[in-house]
Amino acid sequence: MQSSHLPERHMVPHETVRKLQEMIERGQVEPGQKLPSQRILSEQLGISRSSLREAISILETIGLLRVEVGKGVFVVAPEARVPHWRHLGLAAPKEVYEFRYSLEGYAAGLAATRMTSAIMEELKACLAAMVEAATRQDLVSLASNDRKFHVIIVEASGNTVLIGSFMSAHRVILEAQRIPMSRMETLEFTAAEHRLIVEALETGCFVKSAQAMMDHIAATAERGGVKLTQFQIGGVNGGSGTGPGR
């Protein structure tokens, strides 16, 4: 199912980010060193400046690059890499995770009841790619497939209001997905949680699928330094949250 309400799934310039990441990892650009100008770099990599700008924003979010206004873009040393939230004027990270917790949890529940074999195969392909990327510590592929995975589920909900709400907050949601990936040691957890979501969706159970998605987003938030008030459908879990009945 492809909704006209959502951005194109492959908008993220995957290969551009990969090329930049490889340059950094191979030491072609050393920590503290300034990247060449966008004009020169886009020519060297054979890409458009718009793709380059998007790639830089991704690597800035996960902490590999630092953008200094008026000075340029610099490579960050491994020991100094921390995630960077670029939407403070729009929403705080906690607000975005709370929004995702409620919207995507319900969307996953609906998706379970409306799942088709074609959509499930697409989700499993994303999951396989995420597992492989986590093993290789390939942040680019992991982020790209994580984004696609969540878009597929929201689309599969079939609810145009949920889809529209997700689309309206798309940029900050994407940022919130990337931030926890700055912690290399937790990448395997991300893939494992998505496997649990797929398993829940395969049961066709609204409750299990919604809960699996909410548990994943809460764990993602915690890896990003945000503690959410959680609840279990049918009961209270962790703090002051009140769960609805079954």
C-alpha cells in the first residue's frame, strides 16, 4: 500500500551519506578537519548539492559531523560524538517521542488487523536489512530501513488522519529515529525490537502489535536520553500512566 499522503520512502540520499561516512571512516577526512566546500564536495562525489545537504544533516544528527555557521562542516572525533537535536524551535525530543508512542502504537494495532502478505514481505525485507546493517554497524542503512519500516506500518493502518498527522510531523520524527543510532553498542537492540513488532503483526492481534510498537518507541526514547511514562493496554506499567481496558 502506497499512500499519497506520505513522503517518498526513499527520500533520504542513502548512497550520499554512505560515501561521506566511508570518507570519514577511511581517514580521508580526519577528526577536526573541515570538509571541502559543498560545490567541491558535490563534484567529487558526483551528487547534487541538495543531496549533499541532506546527507550532512543526517551525519550531524548522529554526531559524525558538526556544522558551524559561517565556518563550515567539521568531522567530529569518535570520543566526542553525541547526537544533535536540530528542531528545538519546533518541538522537544520528549514531545516527539510521546507523539510517536501514541500515534504509531495505535497505527500498528490497526495495521495488524489490515495486514496483507505483500506488506508483511516488505516489512520482513526491511527487518533483514536492519539486522545486517546493525551487524556491520552501518548507520546509513539502518536509519534508512528503520524509516521505511515505520512508514510502511503507518500506511498499513489505512487511517488517513493518522497518516496525515504522521506526515505533518515527518521531519522531527525522522530526527528522533536517527538520534539513538549514535550509540553503536545498542544497534542490535533496535533490530531485535523490530523483529518483535513483526512477530506481533503476524498474529493479527491489535493489542500485541500496539504494545510491541509502544515498547519499541519507549526503548528508543530511552536510548536517546528521554524517559517516557508508559502503559500496557489493559493495565498500568511504569509510573502514572493509566491504561485503557482491553
